[in-house]
Amino acid sequence: MYSINQEDCQDDIVRGTNDDATISRQSAAALQYLQDPFVKLFVKRPIRRSPIINRGTFIRNYALDSLVCQFLASPGPKKQIVSLGAGFDTRYFNLKSGNLKANNGDLIDNLSCYFEIDFGQTTTKKAMTIKRHANLHKLIDPEGNIKIEKGGMDLKSKDYCLLSGDLRDWSAVSQRLIESGLDLGAPTLFISECVFIYLDPEDSDNILRWITDNIINAMFVLYEQIKPDDAFGKMMIKNLKSRNIDLKGIYQFPELEDQKKRFIDYGWQDATAVDINTVHDKCISKEELARIAKIEILDELEEWRMLSAHYCIAWAYKTKDFIQPFSNIKLSEQ
């Protein structure tokens, strides 16, 4: 059992991973691996990451954005997105500004609301940053129809809802989502970017069970570490533990098949999981790979391949009304 102080310390460490990921994204954006004019607003001290980290950030971003864009572009009514442990993620702003598009045009018209959930300390900082920068708050609502609630921890508008909450207390979080307008019948995409991995499996299972029981048309996209038991995986775990980072979920879902099974066991209709090597080798065009290869020289190819084998993207769906549209959402071979 953790003491309260130990648990607070662990929470601080998990919150620190958000800062780390945001700095990595800013590094990749500054070098033109990806287009994101907003992430720099959330970084006080930019750091240029190594080519391995920059390329990994690009692949992660490419895969998740592809699935999100396909979801929003799919036939059917307006859709919802729920980003779990969203941190300083800027995907909503890139959708709203038109940086993320589909072949048939802007996707924001297909979005009813984008919900983000994180610790109150994180949402407070994000809300303050949004209020401070006109190109963020005017993008949310040019007329200024934005509500700040819960002492600055929550920010709400017509199509964006930033909520403070602890994912370990999902009954409270789910109630707040519903009170904030979550439509249980609308097509809904849940995103977990290195979030479930920091939760006890019991807590992530509680979330998945609730989604299964309550959301009629659900899709889930997940990005996290795998393979803790081989030599590289053991070294990865050891290095993270030296920074007091504990991947609580990795031993429950260590392989790609386990990532698929976590959804199938709850009766979801389909689930797919691939490692980052597969995304890199099969799902990105040769032209795009050639473009990023010109940005920086990647000398550590063997290390890159090993690292990429230990991260995965998984996606799954369960639906009553949109079987065909949901089944078409995937990372396709190029």
C-alpha cells in the first residue's frame, strides 16, 4: 500500500511524463517532422531531442492522427472524442485550425465535442495557457463563450470540454462527463496515449468495462509500451524505474495479442494491435519516409528498431449502428 505522500509523489512523476512528451512533440514540430503551431505555447524551455525520439514522436503522431481523422471522416452523425489523461495535447486545436484534414475537407464540422480529462493540476495549467493566448481561446470560440469552472480547473465551450479528474475514480469522472454533455448514443472515440500503462490494470479495466456497458458506438485507440520480458524490455523497465516511473499495466498486457485480447474479452467486435516498426515499414508512404529522412541523420538504426518493437498502437471498436464505417478505420499498408 502507498502512503498518501508516496501516492502524491507517484502522481507528480506521472504528471511529469506529460511535460516530457510535450517537449518531445515541440522538438519534432520545430524540426518540421510534423505540423503543430500550438505545442510551443505549452513549452517553457524547448529542448532538441535526439533523432530517435523525434522519429518516434512523428510515428506516434502519424498513427494516432490517421485513426482520429478516419473516425471523424466516417459516415454517420456528429462524433465525440474523449482523450484520457490528455495532458497538454493539442490535437483539438489542430483539428479546429484545419491542420488535420481528410480528403473531403475539414473534420471539425463532424465533431460535436472534444473532451479532455486529466489531473486538476494539469488542467489548471492548460486552462491558464489557453486563456493567456488569443490564438488558443479565440480558436475555441471567437465570441469568447468559454466557461471557467471549479476554481480554474475546468474549461468548457460548445465543442471543447477540459475536465479535471482522477481516472482511478472512474465513477466520478464518468458522471462528470455525462453532466458535461457526453452523449452515450453518439459515435465516441476514446484515446489513451501512454495513459492506461500508468494505471493499475484494475483501474483501466474499470474504464473499459464502463465504456463497454454504457457507450453504444465506441472506438478506442491506445498507444503504450509492450514486451517487458526480453533483454531490451528489461533494460527499458530498469531505466524508467531509475526515474521512479512505474509501468503498472505492462505485465498484464505484455504482447500485441494481449492488447487485442483486452478488448475482445469484453465482447468488442474487433481489435488490432501493431508495433511501431510495422507502422513505420508498412503504413507510411515512401515519400513521407524520404521527407523525414532528410531532416536528420538516424545513425542508431539498431536501437531505433528495438525501441520501436517495444511500443504499440492498438485500436478496437464495438458498435450497434456503425459496423461498416468503424470496420474501415485502420492503419492501411501504403
